[in-house]
Amino acid sequence: MHRLGSVEAMEREIESQLAFSELNLPEQVDPTKCVMTGSGDSYISASIASYLSNRRTICCFPPDLILNHKILEGKELYIVSVSGRTACNISAAKVAKKMNVKTIAITANSNSKLARLCDRVVSIDYSIPKVVTSGSAGFLSTMLSCISLLAGVKVSKKILQCAHKAANTEVNKLVSQISETPSSILYLAEGLLYPVAWYGSLKINEVLGVKSSPYSIEEYCHAPLFSIKKDDAIIILGGTKSKKGMALGNEIIKKLEKSNFSVFLLDLSQSSAIGSLLQAIFAVQLIALRKAQKMGMTDCFFVQNQDLLKVSSACIY
């Protein structure tokens, strides 16, 4: 019997996203009255929603709320967690309850400890797969729920499919140019695409076991630039809505290519900011996947390394 590896499971999850239908959440909340929190991919979903609310919604990590609970005064707390099991999210919910702050869990697990602890649950339409793999469909489902709640943004199946097609074309051109064994893969981006750079770096860490970090394009030039290695891959997420970012990205490419560094501009030009956002999300998912396939990997790096996975789980749950 064919064993479904975590890399193949990731490919199936990415493809499943094309069948997503438009969300019909029962509400849109007042972004000025919300605090959003979460960990890992979930924090990034909340950060994107905060950006689309024009930063009217505070987005912070759970420990920030635990250490400085006054952030919650006069607000409602939305806790984003696909599993509903993350310990720091549960601790943040308990802090909010002690302050009589209304808590809402945004989760795929309505029977989780977090869901039971919160006053209300916004359910994410996502079934956790039987084969453990790097998050893709869960992340996109969560992000779409968050941006619908905070910014009233609705995404059609057609927009998703167009964004995936454009991303696939760009990634297929890019992956063959990346070193077989890069010492690191860095993502640079501005504005709305910066959280996607962060998400992309997490996928590189999990799937390939390669060092990866996200940077604002300008901030990268302040200090991180001086740690660059010849076999690094620097990928710039370029969207039409960030003219300054595109100009800086082109300038970096022009300068670094003269010194034989590997730097690439991923063209995420779409007719809308949401189109560019979705194309960027598909692109960073596909880069990690295609690179793993090219390296002949059956399982994601984090699945192969059980000792590190135990450490991670012990810290998170």
C-alpha cells in the first residue's frame, strides 16, 4: 500500500485550497474594539487582518497580553488557533476572563480546551488532516476568516484560482534557480506582503529544515545584509501596490547581482491588493513544496526529526 508522506500530503492540502468557497460569516466586528492574538501561522493570519483594518485592531502575541493585560481594557479578545490546544493562547484567555473581557476563539476545533474556555467560537471550515504536514489549507482558512471578520473582505473561488495559477507560473521559473543546498532562504517584503514573508520563512524552516527569516526590504539593508553568503537565496515579494518596495527590490537585485549573489524578484502583480496577497501566499507554499520535491524528500524536515518535534510540542502544548 502506498504510504502518504507529509510532502505529498502538503501538496494535496495546497490543491484543496482551490475548492474553497466564499465565507459567509455571520458578522463583521468593529476593528477598534478588538484585540487579536495567536501563535505561529495563526498570529500571521491575525497580523494580515490587522493590516487590512488599517491597524485599528491591536495584534500581539499571547505573552504580551499575559505580561501587560491593560492592552485588553475596553476591548474584546479574539484568539486565533486552528487546534485550540496552544498553551499560551489558553493562558491569554484565562487572563482575559479574570478581567471580565469577552473572549472569542477562532478555531477549527470547537471541542478544544480553548473553545470551551471562551465565551464564543467562530468555527473555521477546516478538517485537520490525518497525516501530519506543514500548514497550508488551515492557514488560508484561518486568514480568510480573520480578514472577513475585521475588514469585511470576501474572497471568491475565482480569485483564489487566478492567484494560484499566477503563483504556480512564477514559482516554476524560480525554484530551478535556487541553489541545491542553500545556507538560507530569506524573504523580503513590505506592507501587506510582509506577514506573508514571515509565513514563507516558517514553511522553509518546517519543510526543508533550512534557515530562513523575513525582513522588511529597507530594514534588511541596515544590518542583516552584512551576513549574506554566496549560496543564500534572497526572494523579494513584489506587489504592484508597493511602488517603493518594488523600487527598493529592483535596486537590491541590481547591486547584489553584480557581486554574484542569488537574489530574485517574485512578481506578484495582481489587479488588487487581495489578489497580490493570495498570490504571495500560494507562492511561498509552493516554493517550499517544489523545493522539497526537487530534493527528493518524502517527508517534511520537522516530521523526520522526532527529537526536535518533541521539544517543539513540549514548548507549545
